[in-house]
Amino acid sequence: MYMQRKQRFINHIYHNQNTYVFMISLFITGIIFGAIVVNSMSFIQKQDLYFYLENFFHQFSTDMNLSKAILWKDSYFYHLQYIGLIFLLGLSVIGLPLIWVLIFIKGTVIGFSVGFFINQLGWKGFILSSVAIAPQNLLLIPIYLVAGTVAMSFSIQLLQNLFMRKNRLNIPIAFSKYFITSLILILFIGLATFIEVYLSYSTMRMTINNLLY
């Protein structure tokens, strides 16, 4: 069973390697763009944003009544909606460019967040990014890349099915594989958000208290 799943995964990577390269390139481009946006901001814009960020840090570090269950629920449903939107866009050919936009935006948000922390806090910002952003994103980034890849692949298959007379796609089988893959990704989202709430939030509070206050 394990060897069969491993072989399926290898086959999936092999048949979609070009799509994965495209998605990874798009995501990295988003990260670079996010960092560029930080550097292009004026001093006043950076100070205004840092003012709100500092207030958040202070409230976060002192408020011990935050319900982790509620935080997990909010984080989980945010990512669930994002992945769900990618899934729905994959069902339509016209939604393909929007999938690219969503992956690009995801990279931009991460690039901007890390870039702003480092720009304003220096090495403290790097440490804060490492404990607050990196842990959950080590799992979330692959989830989004896989979601974008399978959505793009399914959308292209639907497009090819419209114009090809031979070797037409078996829609029910292809959709069932697409749906099952999305369900698996949703389960991994639960794990990633668990890490975010129960690990990253705790280490972020400790880092803020030790480095900033």
C-alpha cells in the first residue's frame, strides 16, 4: 500500500512537473514582488504601518485570554476558503488565470510580511519571522502549490477535452481524483493551522516579550 501511494505520488510529480515549476516560479515572483513593495514604501507609510503593528504586538503579548480554539477555527476557515476558491476555479477553464493570481498573491503576502519585519526590526524581525511565519508555512506553502497545480492541471484537461476528438478525458474519474486530492489537502490544512495556533503563536509571544519589550 505504501509503495503504491509512493509510486502514485512520483507519477503525479512526473506528469505535472512543468506545472509545478510554473507554480513555484509564480509563487517566488510573488515573494520578490512583496519585498519590492516594502522597499518602495515611503518613510511615513512604513511608520504608519509599524504603528499599527506595534499596537498589535503589545495587545498580543499582554492578552492571555485569547481562545486558541477560536483562533484555530478562524485560521482554518480562512485557508479553507482560499483552497476552496482555488478548487472551484479549477472546475472552469475561465478561472485558470485567477488561480495564478491567487498563488501570486499568496507569495506576495508572505514576501511583504517577512520583508517588512526585517526592514523595520532588522535581525529581530528575522527571528520574529522565523518563529511566527515560517513553521506553519513550511506546510501551507506546499499545500497551496499542490492545490494550484492540480486545479490548473484539471482545468487544462477540461480545455483539451473540448477540442480533442480522440483520447477524451473521463470526466467522472478525473473529477473524483481532483476532489479526493482537495479533501486530503484540507486535512493537511488542519494540521498546518494547528501548528500555527499552538506552536507559532506561543513562540511568537515569547519572542515579542523577550526581544521587543
